[in-house]
Amino acid sequence: MSSTLEGRIAVVFGVANKRSIAWSIAQGLHQAGAKVLITYQNERLEQEAKDLIESLPGAEGYMCDVSSDAEIDKLFAQLKERHGKLHVVVHSVAFAPADELKNDFINTTREGFRIAHDVSVYSLIAVSRAAAPLMTDGGSIITMSYYGAEKVVPHYNVMAVAKAALECTVRYLAFDLGKHKIRVNAISAGPIKTLAARGISGLGDMLKSHAERAPLGRNVEVAEVGSTGVFLASDGSSGITGEVIYVDCGYNIMGF
Ligand code: 0WE
């Protein structure tokens, strides 16, 4: 039996633990038959990632901090050496210094702005540039966004500005890479209790009101983001590029 992603090789950035959106997409890609290569940021996250990687037969782990050009170059040199080519990149990485998500937006610091954009936006450009030469059969690049990019979500602050830049980056990368049959898309997921969302004050209230307002009357499950990632990775989405796909139980369509 041939699965939708049989023979495809995928590299996934942003697995921190078993609740990560990146992990959900990685599991979906693996179930669809892809070979999954998982990166972790540093030694601290290595142990957690190793346990997850071992649970996916054939998966491999690589260390790569996407804020370092040298580490990105090294990773893709290793992937080229070991696998020769690549079909899918999942970028599920974002960071702003904690204070930037607590204070008023008007107090955004120059350094907080720089870090948020470097880690959450520039990394997609750098990773796409390194991945593209390995995507000789064409490919699919997938990143994660959030509705705060478009409408004000109190305290999302500089991350919102970074996600707006990320969505625009998706369009410009889609234009550049279209000639190589490489598609670039974002998934805009509704709020999910992941490590990245933990400690965000008022997340509980937010999840409650999101579920009440969303047409489907509930919050999105991480596995639903995973299955959308599989769709965007597969030939079923071959006509879609430069797009932001909402996986938010319909929340974004509501005016009131
Ligand atoms: O993109 C995100 C969160 C990304 C994130 C989370 C953290 C927490 C720890 C980026 N940087 C940091 N820095 C840290 O120090 N989301 C979509 C989840 C999220 O974050 C919010 C939200 C939602 C939803 C922040 C404020 C309000 C709502």
C-alpha cells in the first residue's frame, strides 16, 4: 500500500515536547509515510526530543538553533550528505522575551523587537534558503501563524507584529520559490495549550471565550493542526501557495 507521503523526507523545526504543534505535524507526516527528521534547539531540549524521536520508527534527530546561520548551514549540509534531498520543511518556531508579552505594546524594546523578528520570522527565510537547493523534486514549506497578526489580541504585542511579518514573508517566499515548484504556506491555528502558550496570563479565559465564539463551538485540537500540516505537505494541496489557512474552528470569520 502506498501512503500519500511515501518516499518523502520532512524536516521539522520546533519540537519542544509532546504537546508541541510541531510534534503533532511530525506524527502526522510519519503516519502518512514520510521519513521525519526532527531538530531540537539545544542540549537542554535534546533529551525530551530524543524520547519522542525514538517513538517514531525511522525518525532522526539533529541539533539546530535557527537563530544561528552557522547551525542552519551545518544542519542542511548534514541532511544533504545523509539524504541527498528533501520534500517538506515544517517551521513551528517563535519567541519573544517574556516581558514583551506582559507589558503594554507601547513599551516594546528595540532588543525585544529584534529578537522576536529574528527568531520567529528571519529564521523562516534562512531555513527556506538552505532547504530549497535540496528540494529538487519540488517541495512544501509550512510555518505557523496566529490571528493576533491581524486583529489585536491583548498582550500578544510584538509577537503579533512578527506574525504579520511572517505571513508577508510566506507570500514573498512563495513568489521566489514557485519557479522551483516549492510551495510556502502558513497555518493560523486557534489558541492551544502548548509549552509556548503556558504561563500566558488569561489563557484559560481566552480558550473559554474562543470556544464560545467559534462556529464549531469548541477549541481546536493539536491533531487537527497536524492533519492540516499533512495536507499542506502532500500533493492534495498542490495548487495552494502563499496562503494562510485557518485551523481555528472558524473563529476568524466572526464579526460579532
Ligand atoms: O505564538 C504564540 C506564543 C509564542 C511565544 C510564547 C512565549 C512564552 C514564553 C513566543 N514567545 C514566548 N516567550 C516566552 O518567554 N501563541 C499563538 C500563543 C499565545 O501567546 C500569547 C497568546 C497566545 C494565544 C500571548 C499573549 C496573548 C495570547
